[in-house]
Amino acid sequence: MKIISAEFVKSTVTRKDYPGEPLPEVAFAGRSNVGKSSLINTLLNKKNLARISSTPGRTQTINFFRINQKFFFVDLPGYGFAHVPMEVKKKWKPMVEEFLSGDSRLKLVILIIDVRRDPNPEDATLLEWFRHYSLPFLVVMTKVDKVSRNEAGKQKQNLKNFFGLTEEEIIPFSAVTGEGRNEIWKKIESAIEAGSKESREASDLYSPS
């Protein structure tokens, strides 16, 4: 994917404030401090488009980025950090579930897991949401440069077993070395193209003959 343009559009907390443009969306979700912003920035070859913070739990809104004027990257708020105020935690579930449950433009959701952390019930719940709403998804295992190749392989198998994933549904990634970047883009491009094809077929089906 050649990135011609990538721009921040807006931050929202409710559906009524989502961008009105009928463009495909790729969403990024995960616990706080798993490397979500680093993944987005690396995919786009931008250093600071998505905010990187040393303070987990800073992303508390749904952030939209318009890519090549053709689709959106959507950065969902992180979850699972103990020091986030309780009132913020209570808002996370309805905010994210509203986004996942009713947006036909959503073509892929990427669940991000830090290779050094074991998956927890919150991760499993989010993945079940994807399956419940029949959303195409991909699991990206970040920060693989921080562990040995053997440790990364063991954790990949652990995630496959925990989530019931196939080999194709999980990709190891490093923002430092760029490992996995091309493979993730292939999944994104394929999901957008598949979604566009379905939209065209649906349009043809309901168009008057």
C-alpha cells in the first residue's frame, strides 16, 4: 500500500459524531500500552500521526484517520489499565460496542496483544464481540523484537490456543524492525476489497432492473 495521504479527522464518543463520509473502516483495538499507536504510525510511515504516550489509558475517544482519501483507520480507546478513573472505564464498553455493532463500513478489526503479556478475559470478550457481530478480524502480536524468536513462537501458539485462532489470523509485528508490516497491509487491503465487492453486489441486487 502506497500512502499518499494520512490525516487525523476527528475524535468522537457517540455514533452521531462519526464522520459522515461513506468510506470503508479498519479499526484497531487492544489493552492500554500494547503498542496500538506505534502500529498505526508504522503502517502509515508516520512518526506522530497517532499519539504515542508513556501513560497507559490516555486514548479515551474513538479517533478517525482518513487514509489516501479512500478509507479510515479507527483508533479505539484502550482498556484494562487499573489507574484509569472508574467513570472512564464505565464509558468504554457502551462506546466501543456501539461502534462495533452498527457500522456497515467496518471491514476489519485488528486486536492488538503485547507479546510479553498473556491474554486475559477482557481480550477474550472483545474477540467474542467480533465474532458475535460477524466482523472480520486479525490478531496482531506486537513488540516481538523485545523477546527471542523462540519466546515469540511459544506465545503465538498460546494465543492461537486461547482464542481458537488459525495460523492466518495472527501476525507477529515489530514497530522497531518492521516485521509483519507487509503481511498486515495485505490483510487490510484484502478486507477492504472484499467489503467493497460485497457492497457493489448488494447495490446491484437492490437496483431496479
